Amino acid sequence: QVQVVESGGGLVQLGGSLTLSCAASGSIFSISTMEWYRQAPGRERELVASSGGSTNYVDSVRGRFTISRDNAKHALYLQMNSLKPEDTDVYYCKFADQTRSWGPWSADWGQGTQVTVSS
């Protein structure tokens, strides 16, 4: 099994910065795409940034957020700058991983971390 844990959320003022971290542990053979999502109550989960063959961002965060990864540590990061109240959400990371060579790919999610931006 693969466990995914996020950290780094919190309360920040308008224009501030936060860095989210996400780490996977367990029986991991390979990780391909790593992604950050966010979700507010009553809304669908939104893909914020992805790291795989290329790096992609949703328009609302491009130029303010930076996704990065450390494959050796099975870790994913999201540097968030110039934060706005509309960035307030629960942020989730998602890994596409294999637990053995030629095994099936699975999607493993973290439990989420709250980011709150005050005005």
C-alpha cells in the first residue's frame, strides 16, 4: 500500500506565501504524474498544477504557484506566492504510482491540508 500525506497548510494574509509538501511512503516502485488539487465545500475538486511529462497550471494560479518534485524522496511541493482570498481551499495531492514492475497504476490521494487566506 501507498500512503500519501500533505503538510504546510495554514492561515496567511493577502499577498503572503505558503509552501505545501506531500510525501508518499510504502511499497512504491514508480511514480509518474504528481498533481495538486483543491476543493471548497460544495464545489468540485479542481486540478491546480501537475508534474509529469510537462508542468501545467490552471490559469488562476499561473505565475503565482510553482510545482516541484523530488523523485528520490517521493515528494511533491507547491510554492504559493501572492495568495488571494479565493485561493482558500483544502489542497490535496495525488500520485499515480506502481507498487511493482509491470503492475497496475493506482491513484493515491492525501488527506488534504487547509489553506486560508485572509483579507
